[in-house]
Amino acid sequence: MWLPAVLACACLALSSTSALRHRRDDSDAKKPLNIRAYPKVAVETITEVLKLECRAPEYENVLIPVLIYVGKTGNETKQIAIQKITGQESIEDDRIKSEGTLQVTDGVLPRLNISITKPVVDDGGVYICKYVYVDTTFQAHVITGQLDVTVTPPPSKDFIPLPETEDCNCQDVWDEIAKIKATLVKENKELRSQVHSYDETCRVSFSAKFATRNGYSIVGGEPAIFDSVLSNKGEAYDVNSGEFTAPCNGQYFFQVTLRSHQEQDSGYVDGVIQVDGEERARTSVFTDASNDNYQSATNGVVLALEKGQKVNVQVKSTSSGEFVGDAYSIFSGFYLYP
């Protein structure tokens, strides 16, 4: 006959939680109810199932688990489901299912699980879980926990749903997605504008060499005319004058390699990259020996050019001999960006 009395006491405890709080011991306070939802942020028309789980903590002094209850607050608290010793009661809603147990077997503690199919905005709110038990001194205890669950409105047509995982805490994820989307749209717009600003006629490049191995005398104060092109995209390099003409404003890169053969004559042999006659970069070799001397030198430079400016290689030398042509001496350049 003591079981009905215990149940009556437990029901009274459920309705008068504050009156029983002084009966909790320190171990109870350190072991709150485990109530969780996944996903914690659901999306109407996207989330298939919203799951809630309320699990009792493990206490050593439990004599009888009396009931475990889940409700939702609003203007008034609405019961969703309750698992009692005598059985389970649930709200009458085809979308809401519950299952639970008060038995403690194989490490499984008293619990109550709720599944809400196709959750809607109204399913969001604060959910409360209560666990009532009688301890070994026949005192009744009520343990309470609560959790705020969000169900957002249906997304726009270009929405990309996130995977629903038990570990995902996505409280602020939608605001973050909106910020990322705005940033990507802005950057994409800027990138398109930058790409469209690139005039295809500016994208020039060339490489030119001396056509033959021999026959190009070293003469100071004269341009080095590389008279055979390996490539000449945009036709900005002139094999007759040895000059490159910038087709538009922008940054360009140029490089020259010269291999010289000084014939029993000391002195220097330089190749100067110049813009409209003004020096920008220089290769240089020098010998003070009075015998044959073969040397190669390379230099490169990035130049900011305006449309129509001309770039060539000028020879500066106090020696005599000839340049070694073909693949040994190369003048190259190309457009980088505006």
C-alpha cells in the first residue's frame, strides 16, 4: 500500500518544486539533468526531425524513480510527455512521438526521448525536463532542467542547408552564413570588375634572340637588335629596331641575357635595359686579360610603363669582339597587370 502514497507524494513534489528544493543534497546539485536537442537550431521545411532527450543523472541514493517529464513553456507550461511508474502519457499530436523508461538496467538511466517530425516555428521555445525520485530515506526529490530550442522560418530558394549532426551547436550559424554570403558577393563583384578591366590587347609577351651563332659585333653606344623572335604575342616587339612598345599602361617584366666573346681585348661589356633612352637595369662583364674571354650575364626588372613607351637593350662597352647568338643571348618581356 506504500506505492500509491509514494506516487501521491511525488505528484505533490512535481507541482510544488520549490517546496522540495531544500531536500536536495550536495551530490544532487552537482549532477543536473542532461537535457539536449539536436539540432539545437532547426529549420522549417528543411529539418526532418527535431529530437529532444532528457536523461536523469546517476544517484546512489535512489530508491524509486517515480517519473520523468518534458514540457514546453509559453503563456503556460504545456506537457509534451511524461513517463511514470504506471506508464507513459503523451500529447495528442501525430508529429510528436515519445519513448522512455524509468528502469535502470545495464547502465541505462531513466530517460524520456521526444521526436518532432517536420518541426515548425511554433515548436521552438524553452523545453523543461523534470525528474522525480524517492531516496533511501523516503524523501521525494525533484530535479529540473531546461533548454532553449530554435526553429527558424523557411529559407529562401538559394539556401544551402547545413548537415544536421548531434554535435552541431548552430545558434548563430545563419547570421554567419549571411555575412559570408555578403562578403563573397562583394568580392566576386570586385573580381569581375577587375577582370573586365584587363584589356586583352595589353596581354603581350615576347622572347627574341640573335638569329645566328656569330656575326654580331660588340659596338658600344649601339642598340642590341635581337632579330629573331621565339614568340611575340600581341606583336609589341619589333625585330627591325629591337624595341618593345607598351600597348597600354601597366606593370611589365623584362629580362636580358648576353653572352659575349672578347677577342684579346680587356674592358667591360654591358647590356642596358632602357626606357625611352633612360637606363633601368644593366648586365655587366669585365676582363683585364689580353686573351679570348667568354662570359654570360643576366638581369631583369619590373617596370611601370605608360602606353607608347619603348624598351630596348643598349650596348655599353670599352672592349671589342662579338656576341654569341642563337640560344645564348635572349631578350624577353611580358605584361603583368595594370
